Amino acid sequence: MAVPGTDERSGADAPDHQLVVPVSDEQLREQASEFVASGLGAGEQVSYFDDGMAAAVLERLADDGVDTADPLRTGQLQIIPPEATRSALEARPEALGGLLHGAVDTALAGGWRGLRFTGDLAHGLDRPGGVLLHEVDGVVDRVVRERPARVLCIYDRARFPSSLIEEMQTLHSREVPDDSLYDDGLLRITRGRGGVARLAGEVDHSNRQQVRRVLEPMREETLRSASSRSVDLVLDVVSLRFADVATVVSVVHAAEEMPSSHRLVLSGVRPRLARTLERCGATAASQLDVRARRG
């Protein structure tokens, strides 16, 4: 259920102008890539205004199995370079409006259903003459109201002051909620379709207990389910870039505690994690199913 002022939709039926306030770079990657992927799937042209995060968003899209090579080749997906992003944020509001209207015209002329754009806005804090992001937002809002365009405005807490975030929240009628189970800026845990838990980022001594805390109730839920006689407990680790040895040992022990009718599945395991699993006895744990990351 969405809380007041938020909207759970992020696909083709989402509001045209949304705000998200990531608490971490992992959340930024997750929600930006979801927004981009939805646009690609809807046949829209998608522009990502880069100022340092585009590579991480592209990596997350790859984690999610979204092909970006062909959209980048055809121009459906455009990565706007940092210089152009900063120039757009420094432009006078009326000039920015003309730029966005022109971009919509170009997208439609190219046969796309509309334009979808998002990206890094932090340079707006350094705009000569002062911060005018509220004026930028007003221009963007008029464009998406008048034209076939969608925008996700990203104001993450690591780069924007709380006072500005609060101002932007008042200017947006819809905010994408954070549905994470845990996010400390290093590790982000979410639960998706089918109850699959997804780990993104890094696990070390500071947060490894959170993995066990998430895993244990999921394990109990699976075992209690009337339809769970042969159901696997799945952890999606495709976006997990590092896990220390103690964490891996804990996961192997959790698999060994599963009854013979169930397995703990690690989906999307990266090569580095696979090597650590092997060193920690994963191959001897009959209830542990390690599935490699594709690509």
C-alpha cells in the first residue's frame, strides 16, 4: 500500500512526474534502472543525464537482464555526457524548456512513443547565480503535462541538503516509496516477486547479521507454508559485489540447516563470490544450489 504522497507504480502506468529520495547509491541504481527499463519496454526514448552515476545504472540494468547494447546503438537509450548535463542545469529555465520540447520532438520523429528522462541533478547545487532547482522542476512539470514525456527526479540524501529535499517533496505530488527491508548505504536488501530476497552492494562485519535476520524468517515462512513441500528459498545475489568469509560461512550453514525437501538457492552469483563459496565448503552442502550470474 502506498503511503500518502507516494505512488507504488513505476512502469508504463506510473505518473508522468515522480520524485525519489534514495537513502543510498544502491537504491539510486535500483530505482533509476527500473525507470529506464520500463521506458525501454514501453517503446519510449530514454535519456539519462549523467554526472557520475550512469555506469553504475548500466551495471544494474545488466544485473536485471536488460539489454542496453541495442538501445544504445539505435539511440533509444541515450547517455547525456556530464558536460551537457551541467550545461542544461545551468541554462535559464525558458531555455531548458525549449531544450526538453525539442528532445520530445526528436523522440517522436524517431518513431518512439515519447521521451522518458532522469539522471544526476547534483550540479544544480553549484549553478552560477544560486540554486534554482525549483524553477527547473517547474519547467519539467510543464513539459510532461503538455507532451508525451515522463521524468523521475532523483534527490538523494548523500548529495542534497535536507532542506532542499523537503522543498522538492512539496513540489511533487508523487514520491516513489522505499520498500527495502534494510539499507545502510553499503548493503541493500529488498524482497521482490515470489518472495525472493535480493542483496545489493557489500556485506562485511558491519552488516552481516542483517543477512541472517532476513534469511531466518524467510526460511521459517517457507517451511510453514502448506504448499512448500519442494519450494526453494531463493536469494538473488546478482548485485552483490562483495561478501566476506564469515558471511559466506553463515549462508552455507543456513543451507545445511534446510530439510532435505528444500534448498537454499543463490541466484546470479558473481565469480568472486563463487570462489569464496567454494573455499567455504559450498560444494559439500547438498541443500545449497549456487547459480552463476549470466554474462
